Amino acid sequence: MNDRTPRQDVEAERAVLGAVLLDQRALNEIILRAEDFYRPQHEQLWSIIQTEARAGRPVSALTISQKLISQPIAGLDPTYLHQCMENAPVKSAAAHYAEIVTGTARLRRLADVGAKLQQMAGTAGWEDTESVLDSARRTLDATANEAAGIRIRTFADALEDAIDLWSSPKGKSFPTGWGELDYRFNGGWHPGQLTILGARPAVGKSLVAGCAAVAASAYGVGFFSLEMKEHEVVGRMAAASEGIDLHKINSHSLGDPEWQKIARLTAKASEWPVYIEEASRITMAQIRATVRTWSRRGPLPLVIIDYLQLCAPADPRDMRERQVSRIAEDCKHLAKEFDTHVLALAQVNRGSTQRADPRPTMADLRESGGIEAHADNIILLHRDDQEMEGEIELIIEKNRHGETGKIRLAWRPHFASVNSMAHGANDFRHGVA
């Protein structure tokens, strides 16, 4: 016999609300919909909290109390927030109480279905038995699928959404900063995709990633630097953005012309939706939580991870190839979950330098099996100062939705930049006034 009472449902809801009001970071561990709450006032309060968090505004008892003045909830006053906080669990238990709220919401929906089925059986005539049974099965299946998170979606449903996308004036993509790459990628970075940018050490993958971040400053980017310190990333991006000699930045020998450019950059950067996280050892779970926090402040079409093999594995006991494959798989899930494009850098073995053609291939990616399988696109970098002085080659080895091939860009390491050879509308002129 189930002894759960509505009061216990309400207490679990109060615990979740109180935990969030005490520490906004608890939101990173909670997946709840407003309609999961039993008490209508809690449903309205959760909607306000979610709206404030998505807008990037702080969530606390003070801020939500002020919000209740302009958006009053019948039967709930600001003192109730403090009552929720008084009996709130520790932050680590917030997810547990959120599961209780979700679980009891599913049970209530199931009880509603039971009442509906009972009413159908009680009012139907014997000649309607088959249709009633069919309707009952569909109703019960829909409820069970919703409770388990299963979505029934037909090809016709998907085709209708695809037609809406195809008929729009411009596909949902974001320029990379290089017109040649935009052409190969059908417009640029596409949400939900994973691109691997691979190169041997010191070839320039971090420099290319920094340029991609500067180009993405127009629409939003998060940069995880697992190898370089934050000030090193900022220095390269500043050089690429304003055409500042990177040596002068690194040697602290900036003159008046450089300081004028930095002043100009400071004014622009205040409006940039660009985020940087410096972490030498970070798990994909921590990356996911950070992206979720950044996304609440606004759209984040691009996430850069520098570099993939430095991510801490979920299970250190696994074989190394399995660890890297799992990280690549998590990168792909990250792209789909947050509707963003993930650009993950990766190390390439030095073995290609022993071949007649030293250009790297997909097989040269370290622990490459899982990387190749999960990536939508794979770009490998190649430089040869004798054969192609002042240039860097982007070798598109895999392109799930377009052409493969080679692209050559202008290599300007003293400005930490690479530029298109052309001057197209979508070419970001890195380091060029």
C-alpha cells in the first residue's frame, strides 16, 4: 500500500525550491518542468526562477522576492521563500528531491489516466468495446512514454520541420571566419555537430582555434583551455583581433600604438558573448555544467575544447582508446544537448613526418577509432615552411554533410592569426586593420 500523501509531495517541492534559493548552482543538477509541481503556487514560482536564470540574472530569496512584487502569486508571499529555505537540504541532495518531484508527478499523471479509463469503461456501450480498448491502449502508451522520456516521432513530423528549415532564407549556421571553410561546411558551424581539429604539436591548432573564437565573438562562444593559461588565450585572441605583435604581448613590451589597440579592444570586448574557462584537468560532466551556466546568459553557438585528449576520463581504469572514444562521444552529446557546435582540438601522432607525404591523415589521430566514429567533421592542419611559406593547409578529411579537400590560409603567427586568401563577406580579417 502506498502511504504517500500530498503533504509529502509538497514538502519535496519546498525542499527543491529552498535549495535553489540558497544556492543557484543547484540548478545545474536539476531537471524539472514547472508542470511537475503539485502545488500551483510552486509551479508559478518555478517558472519565475527558470525565467530569471535563463536571462542570466541572479536567483536568490532577495531577487525573487522583488520579482513577486511585480508578478504576485496568489496565496504566496515573500516570507514563504524563507520558509522553504529554512528546511532546505544541502546542495548535494537537491537532485534527489528533484527526482521525488518528477516521480510523483508521473504517478499523478498515471492516476489521471486510470480515472479517465474508468470513466470510459463505465459510460461506453458493449458495441464500443474495441474502440474503447484501442483508445485506452493509446492513452496508456502515451502516458508511459512521456514518463519514460520516450518521444514518438514519425518521418512525416520530421519532414515537416525539415521543410520549414529548408525554406528559410538562411540555414541555421554561423560563419567560421573563413569563407572557404564556410563553403565546405554549407554555411559554417552547424548546431548539434562535432568538428575535430587535429594537428601535431606546435603546428598551430590552438592559434586556429583562437581565431575561430574571435570570429565567433559576434554570436557567442565558450572556450575551454586545458593546455594554456587564461592570459595566454587572451593574448592570442587580442593579437588576432587587433593586429598586435604577439611577441610584444608576451614580452610585456607594448608601446603606445599597441595600448591604443588594446583600449579599442577593451571597449568592444565588453559586448562580446565570449567565455573562457582555464582548467588543467576537467571532466566532460564539468564541461557540461559550465556550458549550461554560460547558456543561461544567452545563445552559445560554438564551444571550443583545447584539447580533447586532456579531458579527464570518466573511468580512469578504462583502456586509453576507450577513454578518448567516450570523451569524443560526450562531445557529440554536448553539441546535441545544447544545440551548439563543438570544435574539439586533438593531437596527431608524429608518425606522418616519416612518410613521403608528411600530411597527416585520420589514422594519425591519437587513440583515433572513437574520434573518427563520433565526429561530423575532421580537419587536419599541415604546415611546411619550405613548400608553403606563409601558409597553413586545412585538410578536410571527413565532412558528413559536404565536400572534403584542402584549403590554404595565410599563416601570420606573429599576429596569432590565419586569414582567408580571398576577401569574402564572411571572412574575418584576423589581425588586419
